[in-house]
Amino acid sequence: MGDEKELLNLLKIVTARSTIDYLKPVRSEHMKVIWSEKIDTVLSCGQPLFQIGINNWALTKEDALLVLDKLLEIQVPILGGDVYHKNGETFHSNYDNWYCDQIEGELNSDYVTRSIDVARQYIINYQVETSNTVYFALIPE
């Protein structure tokens, strides 16, 4: 129950602001586990958003699609995600986002597949002028 409450609070923070191992130094500096050791290891291939108060990582389009494959392998559904732009060294939310709720009665394994498909389609179809400045933050369950 406490974990659910913490996740809901984190989702509220992420939504309010807008919603693979090469970052080991960042992880050791911020020893706190965000989602789980396994999920954090997968997501940490991205760039940390800690400096703007978001406990997550920003992923390029290519990295986000690879991460979705890894999360599918370990059966982690994606609740949604947020889009960020990078200006110089600073990330800024552009307030674009998506979400995917579990349907009542839907098997968890079906939800995992569907939520990852929703995320994949959003990322693939996201229209950008300059792709190297757009990043995606995934919100796993």
C-alpha cells in the first residue's frame, strides 16, 4: 500500500511537471532506487533528469524503443510517459505525454504487451523538427 501511494505521488509530480549502464557514476551519486534495481538499470541508459527535480531518465527515441523491448522481456508495463526537449545541457518539459491504463479484467501479461505497444506507437509517431533534442521519459509500473 505504501509503495502504491509513493508511486501515485511520484506520478502526480511527474504529471504536474509534464510526464545501458554507462551512467554508473550518476547512479552511485544518487543511491536511491527509483523504480526497482532491475528497472533502474534498464532506464539508466538515458540521461538523468534529477537536476530538474524528476526522478527518472530521459531517453532518445532510439534508446526508448530499445528500453521498451527490455521492459517487455521482464514484463514491466508502462503507465505512460513524458516528452522533454534539451536546450544546451538543460532538459525542459514540453508538456506532451501519453498514458495507458489497465482495462478492468485485463490480464497483467496482456496489459504489459498493450501498454508497451501504446508507448512504442507514441514514440514512433511523435513528430519533431530536430530529433536530437527530443527525449522521452517512461513511467513504468
